[in-house]
Amino acid sequence: MSGIIPAPIARQPWGMLIPLFLLVAFGAAVLYSAAGGSMQPYASSHLLRFSVFMVMASIIASLPKELVKFFTYPAYIIVLILLIAVEVIGQVGGGSQRWLDLGFMVLQPSELMKPVLVVTLAYFFSTLPIGLIGSWRSLIIPGAMIALPMALVLLQPDLGTSLAIAFGGGVVMLLAGLPMRWFVGGGLAAALAAPLAFYFGLQDYQQRRVLTMFDPEADPLGASYHIIQSKIAIGSGGIFGKGFNNGSQSHLQYLPEPHTDFVFATMAEEWGLIGGLFVLAVFSVILRWGWDVARAAQGRFSSLLAAGMVATIFFYIAVNLLMVMGFAPVVGIPLPFMSHGGSSMLTNMICIGALMMVNSWNRSAPRSGFS
């Protein structure tokens, strides 16, 4: 077969790409139904964005390691400047100021910060001598790298994205070898500070979203409406679903945001438990492949970079699924590769491209005992 199939095609990670293509196609079918049986406006743009970003991911996959290292810190500084620009001249939408209108496109810099921060921290820890892991330098400097964009994103306000930034950065720091007692201490401090953050740090609507997670029936026509309708849609799907393009919750507009944040509920109503298990299985294959790439990586930079990208995709998946089932507050985190939205697709395809890049580095590296 190696003589029949061209080498550039044969060496692609088809074990991940084929499931990814199937998931994106399934997402397009769900979006087709969410639009009432039409490719416009969701399904067609979903497929177009994926095609464009797949080309981008392929370009990222071809980048040499030294070039990535060279541009790491400049990229972090540029995205940080873009976040500052959002506060000054950013476009306001839905009560939030998160976007920059560049003329040819509307950019959400906070989405770029997620993968850029992972690369930056991976590079920082790869250059830090092993003996300094556990010193103040391994905590204060990376902590500042995480805190600066988090603070700027919270000002927008965007709690979900700020938590995603913190999660990706925290995973890289944990895998870099920082003492576990620091994370335990940080967790205890966060728990003690949670009441203050809730009452003084969150907006009124954010507080209501948190409270409705514990008592969704308290405000069924207000803050709890999204979660209640999502649960109805998921539960009514049963094992096999109501059938393609037969969902009543989304078609009758009971389910808010059926094409973005609650696309999984839209899917579950029509495809049931079987559809949900398919989505979970595909995500498991993609995440397992990414983790295998991280484990096989040669050197701290490559392994931390790959693991951080896997953590970023995992955060999207976990928070969205918990959110639509009522186990987490509604924080506006879309489902990767299925939800309609350019910013989330951009971020997750950057992560896929970075994983393909590390996988390419692994192939070209000298064989080791854990390849």
C-alpha cells in the first residue's frame, strides 16, 4: 500500500482525521436540522469554516520546532496587545465587549490566547532548568502569564473563556512537575475565596446562572429556562431519538441557541442515546490520539505543548456537556467541531494542527524507548 498511496497522504494521522471528519459531518447534519431543514445559514458555513481551518491546521502541522520556539513569545505579546485593544476599541455584542472588527473578519482574541498560552508555557518550562522546578520562578512567572490574559478576559466579561485559559495553563504547570502541594494549596485558597468571588466578582446574570444549577425550578422562565429546555430535549430523545429533522424543541424554538451552545441537546433529541454515544466515542478517539502524541513526544517542549492542546479541547467538551445536562452553569462554551461558530472552530483546529505538528516531529525524531 505504501507504493500505491503517495507518502504525504499515507503519513497523515488518519486514525484521528477520519473520526474528526465524521464528527464534523454529523455536526453539519444537526445544524441542517436546527435551521429547519436547510443548509443555510448554519451547516454550509460550518463546513466552509472547517475546510478553511483544516488547511490552516495542515500548515501548522508542517512548521519546524525551532520556528515555533522563535515566534512563541512574540505571539503571546501580540495576542495580549489584542486583548488590551478589545478593552479600548472592541466591538460590543450581547452585552459583552469581546471582538475586534478587522474589516475582513471579526476576531475574538481571547480564543487565540488559549492555544498561544499553552505553547508559551510549554516553551518557558522547556527552557527552565530542572533544578528550578519547584522554585518561585516556576510559579510566579507562569502565574503572571496566566493571570494577565485572565484579568483582561474577565473584564469583557467572559467567565467561560477565562476558566479555559486557567485550565490549559494549569495543566501545563502540573505536567511540568510543579509540586502537588502548590495545587492543593491553590485549590483550598480558591475554595475559601469562592464566596467573595461570587458576590463581588460575578455579574448579576452570572450569579443567577450559578444558582440555577442547584435549583433550576426556581426561575423556570428566566435564568433556568435554557437548562430546563435542554434537559427536556435530551430526555425526550430516548434511546433512538425522534428522527432526523424531527426535533420539536429546536424547530418550535423552545430550545435557545440550538445551533451553538446547546447543539448537543438538539442532536440528542433527534438521535437519542445512540447519537450521544457516537459523539462521545469520537471525542474519546480524538483525545486518546492526542494524549498518545503527547506521551510519544521527544523533549519537554513537545510533550507539554501536546498535552496542553489536549487539555484545551477536553475543557470545551467537558464543560459544554456538563452545561447542557445541568451539571455546570451556562458559560457560553460551544461543543467542539459540532457547534456553529468561527471562534471556537478556530481555537480547536489550532489545537488539532499543533497536535499534528508534534506528531510530525515524533515521526522525524530518532527512535526512543517510548515512541
